[in-house]
Amino acid sequence: QVQLVESGGGLVQAGGSLRLSCAASGNFFSTYNMGWYRQAPGKQRELVAAINRGGITTYIDSVKDRFTISRDNAKRMVYLQMNNLTPEDTAVYYCNAETTRSYWGQGTQVTVSS
């Protein structure tokens, strides 16, 4: 069983920055593939960024060069640094862990005002 707790969401003006954090439980965190998803109202949940257990990162095109995903295996943490935010980034952001199954956090709201 893996528990994920996100934090760091909030309200920010366009052009601003936020850093999301995800704290994970479990003794094998370094073996998990981790990701950040988001879901805007009326839209499907989408993968924003991922980092595998080897540290390889992937991003959707719309956030490349603005968002950075990272992990700290010693602290069992995953981060999403979000810069130059736009109103289109407004969504609930979810942390995801892939092990033998998929685990989700409760989500954290990010609202970007124009």
C-alpha cells in the first residue's frame, strides 16, 4: 500500500510560479515510477510530467520548458516546479505512483488568474 499526499497548490497570477510536492509512503519508493497528472473542469485527466525510477523525465508539450519534475528518493518526495504559469494550467493536480498497481493522491488545486 502506497499513500501519496500532495501540497503546494494555490492561487497565482499568470506568469507566476508554484512548486508542488508529493510525499509518498512505502519502503520501495526508489523503485516507483512517479507522475503528476492534472484534471481541469470538464476535461479528462492528463499526464503532465513523469519521472521513472531511473530518473528519466517526460513532459507533455504544453509544459515543456516551464515545468520540471524531480524526485528525492531519500525523502520519498516528488516535486513539480511550475514556472510561467498560464490560466490554461488551472486544474487539480494529482500525484501518481506506479508499482504493481497505480496509486493516487487526493489532489491539490492550482488556479492561475489572468
